[in-house]
Amino acid sequence: MKLDQKHYCIGCRQDYYNHGNPQGVKECWHFKDAKIITVYGIGWWVPQDKASNFFKTKKPTCFSAPGQTAYYTKLPMHLR
């Protein structure tokens, strides 16, 4: 990814390392190799029974937000 794309990391649990942290790590170790892709997101609490329950967005390939939102590269088979 490019430096001007760090805003895509907001919400990822590893974004902590992209900002001043006590460990002195200057950047998330996934940042340089990550690519921005289109994904379909859904909150963990939302039923996956309708395509309209998903939202389309762009995220890095390494994005991780456990316990918050699940991201899929494609809609689940039963909704295509």
C-alpha cells in the first residue's frame, strides 16, 4: 500500500502500530505488502440471510476486526 492509503487501516486491530505507540513500532508489519481490495462486510450480530444486509467497501487484504465485522471477498454462495 502507499503511505496516503493508511486511512484504510482505521478499525483494524493492527492499526495501533501505525501511530505513536509505547513499543516504538513505526508501522504495521503488513502495511507494505497489503493491497486494497473490494470486500463485502457484515456485523457479527446481523443475519446473513439477505444480500442487503452486507455493505460493499474497500479494505486492505490484511484487515482484521475480530468481534466487530466480518469481511468477504465475495457474497456468500446462497446470496449470489
